[in-house]
Amino acid sequence: MKRSALIMEFLNLAKEMKNLRENLRNDVENATQTVTKAEISEGKLSIERFAFMAGESSVSMNTKNVMGVRIPEIGINSERAVLTERFRAISVPPAINDSIDSFERLFQSLITVVEKEKSMRKLLYEIDKTKRRSNAIEFVMIPRLNENAKYIRMRLDEMERDTFTTLKIVKKKITSQEEEVDKAEIEEIDSSGDEQ
């Protein structure tokens, strides 16, 4: 049950990853093309100047639980120091602005791909672990328990036979004692009858 659910989640992530990788390739190509165009039209120095105006980006991690597996959820916290939307629209040349947009998309795509790949690795590890456990149960524990049950059944049958034999012996002894008591009583009666 758990293994099936993990495999389904893994396959869903694999489908997503196929599309994300294609998008990532396109984003990388687009980002390099826009930066090349920006370098040609505005120059390297201008690109570096606007790059220093960019704010810091930080990554935050949370986890979600899928069938006992903690899967990461990565979020991006970015702050724009000087390069606000308004400032970019007014002061930043269009080629550099396009480059900034394409690298922001690339950064977002990279974070998403990293999150999904890490999730897939964790799921794959858990699937393998669950498979080993189920194999251990199926091929080690169940045969061992069957052997124990067979041994217990055999011992109980043996104890039942021993008990039956013991009861027969006890019954024979009780019967023979009763017969001896009866014979003794009959002889006593016979001997008391002869004396009279």
C-alpha cells in the first residue's frame, strides 16, 4: 500500500520533471541570448552596474509529508534594493531589463527543478527501503513464522498424544485398583460367608 502510493507520487514527479527540464533548457538558452544581446547593445559595464543594484535572494525550505517521507518545498524570498519595477521601467534599458526577467525565470526554474529532484531522490530511497522491508517480511519473516507454527503444532500434537497415553495408563491403574478392591471385598465376603 505504502509502496504503491510512493511509486505513484514518484511517477507524477517524473512527469513534471520531464517538462521542467525542457523548460529549464529553454530558460537557459533564452537567458544566455538575452544577456548576449544586452552586452552587445549596452556593454558589459552597464550590465555589471545594474547587477550591483539588484537585491539579495534567499531560499527558504519547508517540508511536506507524503506517506511518511519528508519532501522539501523550496521558496524564494527576494528583495529588490534599488531595482524596483518602477525604476526598471524608467531607467533600465530594455535589453538589460529583458535579461533580468529571463534570469529571474531561470532562477525560479532552477529552484523548482532542485526541489523536484530532491523529492524524487527521497521518494526513490523510501521506495527501495520499503521494497527491502517487504522482501524481508515475505522471504524471511513469513517462512520463519510458518516454521514456528509448524513446530508449535507438532509439539501440541505430541503433548496431546502424551496426555492421551498418560490418561490411558492412569485409567488402567484406577480400573485395576478398583478390580483389586472389588476382589478383596468379594474374598472378604466369601471368607466371612464360609465362617458362618
